[in-house]
Amino acid sequence: MASTSQAFFAQVYDLVSQVPHGQVATYGQIAHLLGKPRAARAVGYALAHLPSDSMVPWHRVVNQEGRVSPRGVGTLPGDRQRALLEHEGIRFDAEGRLDLRRLRWQGPDAD
């Protein structure tokens, strides 16, 4: 079972690494693209377990509402994610949402 989880995590990391600067994907979108449409939470779990020095752009994955999902206790990780996205030129509205229609990555096969 651990090897299955490790393989899934590796697939998540590979796919998330393809999300371009200034664009985002959702947890559900990543799961769907991996052929596991019911595994959105597992995608989040995989990203939460990245080493702190990882080059995987975990911050480019948001929830289905276009919001940064809180991680753990407190707001610091969410604040960090938002700051990283804002540094890439992504803006949030007054409710803390970004424009998924405009910013959503279309996937690895999009031209």
C-alpha cells in the first residue's frame, strides 16, 4: 500500500510541476487528470507532504471555489500560498477568490 501511495504522490508532483507560472489548477482537476476523479483530498494530502525545499509549485493548486485552502492550524500556510500566487501576478477578490475561468490551467495536452 505504501508503494501505491508513493506512486500516486509522484504522479501528483509530476503533474503539478507542469502548471505554469501565473496559472492554477484545482485539487479535483489534478485528480481528474490523473484518472482518479474522486481523489481530490488525496491530492491535497500529497501536496501537504512535500518536503519544504521542494521545487514542486504546490501553491498553484487551489480549491474548487478558487480559494486557498487552509492547511492545519492557523493561517500561515494559506497566507504563504496567497503571497506566492500574488507574486506571480494572480489577484484575489474581496472574498479571497481568484478568477478560475481566466487562470485555470487547461492541462498538459492544451495547446
